[in-house]
Amino acid sequence: MTKFLLAVHVLAAIVAIGPVTVAASMFPPAARRALAAPDDARAAQTLHLLHRICQVYAVVGVVVPAFGFATASNMGVLGSAWLVVSIALTALAALVLAALVLPAQTAIVEGGGTREKTVRLAMFTGAFNLLWAAVTILMIVRPGSTTGA
């Protein structure tokens, strides 16, 4: 059962978190292009699409920690330091996405964009992506783990 849960957890992370990180990273430069050419309908459509991808996959991404908890519970590692840190970083990444990235994208898509806002959004997106990179590294390295990493 552990292998199944771990496989679903890893696949969910790839399928759900991957698109959010890529689309969120593509959004600020696309927003700058759209701001530079306000009459370009294609640029506006691109922004809407990238924002929608981020919204949908953010919701789908909830399965990642759900299966992560199930996997950790099954492996008996819920109290491990590497896992606790990774859970905290995951929660922080979710907070950055929900409280900073998505609202900033929404404001830009709804016509409230400025160059300064796209720069700030790029910073928030970078922080979100770095948090996920740190979680991924912790999941692979598992410092202090006794599970054979």
C-alpha cells in the first residue's frame, strides 16, 4: 500500500504542482508584454489562460499533501524532522500562492496591471517556486531519515 500511496503522491505532485509553477512563472513576462501592447487580444488571452491554469491546478494540488500525509502515516514517519519542515514549507507555498500570486494575477488580468505589479508578482512567484524546490529536495534527501534514502 505504501508504494501505491507514494506513487500517487509523486504523480500528483508532477501533474498538479508542475503546471502551476510553469504557468505562474510565465505569467509576469506575459503580463509585461500585454501591458506593452494593450490592443493585443492574443496577449490578453494568454494572461487569462495562464491565470486559469494556476487557479485550476492550485485546487487540484490539494491532493499532493493529502496523499503525502497518507504515505507518511503508512511509513510511520509523520514525526520526522524532514517531514515536519517539508509540511511547513508546503503550507507556506500554498499561502504564497493563495494570498499573493493568485490575487496579483487576478488584479492584472482585470486590468489593474502596472510594470511594478508584474515585478512584484515575479518575486512572489519566484518565492513560491523556491519553496516547492526546497520541498522536493527534502522529499528526495530526507536528512536524518531511517527509511533508507
